[in-house]
Amino acid sequence: MLRQSRMIALILVMIVASLVPAGPAFAGLSCRDVHRDNPNYHDNMDTLAERAKLPDNSWNRYHEDVVRALCGGNAKDIDGLVDAGFMKPGEAQNIAKSLGKTYQPKKRSEAGKRYGDSRKNFVEMGACSACADNIAQHYTKKPNSPCGRLAMQALEGNPEAIKKLVAFPDYCQWTY
């Protein structure tokens, strides 16, 4: 009788164990886990950064934007981040994979590359991040505007243009 009870107990344990998922699939993150209202939001985003193999296992506001877009079903927002150079395509794909979603990036446009590269150069010249964004908008979308022309001169290495650009003149303010 004791032997039969042990056998039944062993079978039950095996059945229960086979029903409980194990490994990474069980520990997967969902959109609910990385929603800002989740009390474990920051810890879950840290876990996502690690699983998605983000640089230095850390995340930033652009990674948050990708999560929101993926969870909201809006791949166009992600395409825009990738096109402008705010997000590397592989990072977006890894975030998607970590959330059990798929994302296939589109090829970056020439305008997107020009914007991203110029924005980076303006920051390296000493412009604040927001200023560099405004200047890059003028440079790529309104190249013949006063700010667009000044930006071109700065990118060509004109020290006076760089000095003026970094001071961020009013005419470089971009209206979104």
C-alpha cells in the first residue's frame, strides 16, 4: 500500500511539473509588466534591458518609446525613431523579441540619416541636445532658411558659424 501511494504521489508530481512552464518563456515579460502604471516598472525595464541586450544593460526614454509603440501596435513610431537615428534597429528588434512581439525595421531614409548624423554633429560642436534637434530640423527640412544656411556653414567647419549656432539664435527654434 505504501509503495502504491508513493507511486501515485510521484506520478502526480510529474504531471504537475509538466504543466508548469519553465525557463525563459515562463519568465517572459509582457506589456503589462513594462507599463508605467506597474509598481515594478523600473525593475521590469531593467530586466528588459538585460534580456534585450541593450548597451550596458540600461534603458533610456527612446527604449521606453519603443516599448509603448510595440505594446500599442504602432510600428510607425518605432520606424521614425530608427530612421532619425535615436534607436538602432537591432535594439528595437531585441526589445520586441523580449516582449514576445515582432518588429522588422525599415531601411533608413537618406533624410533620416542626414538628420541623425547632423544632430549628432551639432551636439559634438557644443549645442544642447534640444538645440541640436531644432538645428537639425532646419538643416534637413529647410536648408535655405537662415538657420539651415548657418548649420551648413558650421558643418563645413566655419568657426564663427559654429559659435553662432551653439549660442542657438532665435531663428533656429523649430516649430513642431
